[in-house]
Amino acid sequence: MFGKPFRPFHTIRQKLMALLLVVTILPIAISMFISYQATTDSVTRGAISSNSRLLSLGKTNTLNYMSNINQKSLAVYNAMNVPQSLYYILEHGMEDEVFPNDLTDVIRNRNLLKDHLYNIFQSVSEFHKVRLYVVKQNTTYLLWADDLKVGRHAEPLDIQATKAYIEPAHPSHNYGLNLKSSGDDETVFTLHRPIIRAPSEELLAELSIDVRLSVLEDLNAQLYDAGKEAFYIADGMGKLVLSSPIGKAGDGAAERDPAASAEEQEGGPSTKLMDHILLSGQDTGHFEWKNDGFDGIVFYDRIKAPYMDWYLIKQTPYQHLYSTANSIAKLNTVVGAAFLAIVVIATLIISIRFTKPLLRLIGYVNKIETGNLNVSIDIETGDEIGLLAKRFRSMMSKINHLIMTEYRLEIASKTNELKALQAQVNPHFLYNALQSIGTVSLQNGDAKAYSLITSLGKLMRYQMNNMGDTVELRRELDYIKAYLELQKQRFDQDLAVELTIDEETLTIHVPKMILQPLLENFFKHGFQPSSNEPSRLSLASSVLEGPRRLVITVGDNGVGLSEERLQELQLELMDAGQQAPGHRRFDSEDGDSGIGLRNILARLRLQSHPEASLSLARTEPHGLAVTIMIPLEEGGEAP
């Protein structure tokens, strides 16, 4: 625009459009987002509550049904002392009764055994097979399809169980009997109950009841939405008992055959999922799960009984859980998009209308930039922009009037700058001149004047040398000695100086010009000439161990500080490291030049170590001691 490169949101029109769009789009978007989040949270809470109730209902139904099956298996122990009872036959032996020599006895005794097994078989409609294995005979009796099959095993069966247990889902089989009419592909789960001779632990037989797996599907059909949610029953070892057809609940996984065995089923809860449930230590609960191609919430409830340890597991994907929320979000999006289209059109119209006079004013300004200060600004609107144009015309008139005045002032300023440059003396020239004067003094035998001029030259060289922020303590002490020599010349016998310097400290780096302000404070505020005794000024340096640190102390026997002023300075020094070195608070009585004690502490912490400290103490009988302490690294240098 106007020959200048385009920059986004550079013009007022662009900013106004962006602002109007933001203040309209952002609230609507935030409102839609909050609405969606509130809906999903509400749906999630409702799903957690309803699924917990559903699984509790499924748990109750399944446990009642399994308790009924368990009760039917205990029928073996009914009428234990009656000769015709099944337990009595098992306890007293049935070799002769089942395999007698008389054909009539065979029919009668086999029918008696069949009646016992048939009573159990008929007690529950979902029983598929009833099998009795007699340990003493090593014989299996299998009741199936109203027919009793009998067969001996080549080797005794190894039965380890001492109490009833549930075998997970598996295809029905003939328990080792070689039957011609096989072809049975019914999926069942089996209750195995060892029959023990009371009160000993001798195993008489094992009763096995095959139950059609479809009964568990019917009992729990109302617990999940088929095709959208997955439902499983697994035992405490992680073996699958029941798996529903998952359809879409598995995020694209193939539908599983509920008649397949646990080993053949590709679905079911993954090992990671089962481990998470088993290791949770909770009998019921829920958690979010995003693994194995599933993204949603997993609900579970445990069925615990002496003969079984099952988990009811339900997987609800977010896609199904939030289907209602997504529909609402889509509706809100459509409505919001319609309103946004209206807002965008209105924003463009308003922005163009309000910024058009501003663009004209910018055009006039561009002409003025080319040097045409007499351009006619023709904007006569009655709003703020028209007022701005009016003020701009008045301003240009004044500018034209002031240009000549400003031009004359600039010429005068340049003249003054030239005179100031001519009046400046090069510091290096001054230093060289001092050296020449000192040489002449020495040649004329005035050693004292030469010494003083040399000291002053050292001060100037040290101050002009841009050697960095820190220097070795040796160089700082050389500067201090030159400074003190000039002061001794000034005060003669009224000043006594004592230096106690540890050789180990000379190579340690300290901030440049850190000691001179402390000495200057003494001469400005503490020095008190007296005819009785001279003013004493001491400077000491040493290295302390544990932890290793450099200690520099400047002490005097001057007027000192009152207790109140000392306490005030101590409190101010506590937060000196948090203030900028040039802050106004640093300017106080202890440094007319503006380089006070707090400024020194701030420099120490900035240039040497953040843990550096500066403390004040009164000396006896009067005077003041200032102590600087800088932590050192292992090599002896300040960081």
C-alpha cells in the first residue's frame, strides 16, 4: 500500500478487522468448546454411573446362576447313607453293580447310575453334558443326549484339584471316550467338582458339568450395545470365558466367533489390559485406555466365589460414548458458522467505512513526506477523524513557521559542538604530559614531586585502561597504594596506613574499582584530623577455608556510625543484591558520588559471585570496619 511492503496487521483497517473478528469468533468458539466439554463430561459421568450399575446387575445375575450350578453339583452328597444314593455307591464301590455277570443287574444298575446323572442333567436346562469319573474304576460315565456312555481309560487320570473350580470356555469334548457320534461343536464352560470321602481327603470321583456358553451371553446381553461396545468375561488368570461380537467397538477389528476357544479368539482383553485390571487391586472400577487399537473407557467388576474368580469387563469407545455430544457439536458448528458469516460481512463493511478517511489522511501525509508542506488536507467529516485532519492542518502551519527557527538553532548547536571538541584534552596526552613533568622534577632533584606525579599517573592509567570488569587483586592494590600515597601527601602525619595482604590473595580476580569507594568514604565521612593521634586506615586480605572464600577488610578509627545508622545500613544491605546498581536507593550518605555501599554489594554479586556479601561493624574505641566476603571455587578463583 502506497509503495510500501505489505505487513500483516500493520494498518488500522487490518487491526480493526482482526479485532472485530477476534471478539466475535473467539467467544463463539470458546462457547462451543465449553459446551462440548460440558456435554462430554456429563456423558462420561452418566456412562460411569450407568455402567457401574449394569455391571453390578450382571455380576448379581451371573453369581446367582453360577451358585445354582454349584448347588446342583452338590447333589452328589444328598442322602449320603442311603444305599441307592450316588455318594453311597461311590463310597462302597460299584464294580459289581455296574459290571455284574447277570445281564439284568447290568441294566438295573446302569439305569440307576444314569438316573442320578440324569437328575443333575435335567435340573438346569443349559446343561450340555454331565460326566462322572470314578477314580477306583478309572472309568468315565458320560451322560449326553439322554444316553449314558461308559469307558475305561488306559491310564489313571491325574486329578489335582481338591475343590470345585470353573474351566473357561472351550469346545465340548467326550472326556477321552472314543464315541462314533462326535461332531459336537457346542462351546461350553465346565464346573469340575472333586468328590471326597468324608471326613478324609480321599478322592472318590470327579463330577464335571458342561454348561452351554450361550447362557452367559443371554444373562449379560443387556449390559452392552452389541456391535458398538465390547464385553468380556475372563477369569483371575486372564483366560477368556466369554467374548461378545465386538463389531465396531474394536476400532476396525474383525468380528470374533463366540464359539471359538480362548486360544482361537483373536479378540478379548489384551494381556496389558488384563494386567492393568489384575494389578489394580480393586474389585470394581473404571479407567481410560488408549492401547491395542482401542480408545475409550474400560469398566470392570469382579465375581469372587470359592469355585470361581471372574471379571466382567466392558469396553466403551469414545466414538460411541460421545456420539450424542458429537451430534450436538456438529449442530452448534453449523449454526455458529452461519452467524460467523454474518459477522465477517458486517466487520468488513464497518472496517472499510471507518478506515477510508484514515487512508486518505495517510495519502496526504505521504505527499508531505516528499517535501510538499503546503498540501491541502480536504477531509471534512464530523467525527474524530475530521477533527484530526483539522488539527493536522493547524500543525502543518506551525511546522512551516518553526522550520526556519529550528534550522538556525541547529547551526548554533553545531558551532557549540565544534567549540567543545576544540576544548577537549586527550586523556592520553594528559597522562604523557604528567610523565614529562615527573621526569623534569626528577632531573631537578625533586623526588617527592616525581613520586606524587607518578602516583597520579598510575591512577589515570588504571582508570583509562579498559581491561574488563574484573582484575587481579594485585592490580587493584597497586591502584589503592597510589591513591593512598596522594592522600598521605595531603594529610601528612595525620594519616597512618596499614596494609596486611596475604600473598595467596593477590592472583584472585575482583571487580575493578571495588576498594577505592570504601577508602573514599573514609576520607569523606570518617576522617577526623587530630593532634593527639593520627587517623589510622587498615586494609587486610586473606583466604578462609570451609567453605573457601576471599575476605577483604577496610577498617579505620574515624568518627564511625551511630548504632541506629549502622542498623539501618545493615538492613538496607540485606536486599541490595535485588536492586539495580544505578537505582536511586543506592545514593545515600555513604557515597556522595552515587557509588555507595549498596552499589558495591550489587557489583560484587553481579561480577564475582551471587553469594558475595558486604558487612559493617563498629570498631573499638571508635571507627568502622567494612568486610567484603567472596566465595571461591576449588581452584581458588572467584567464579
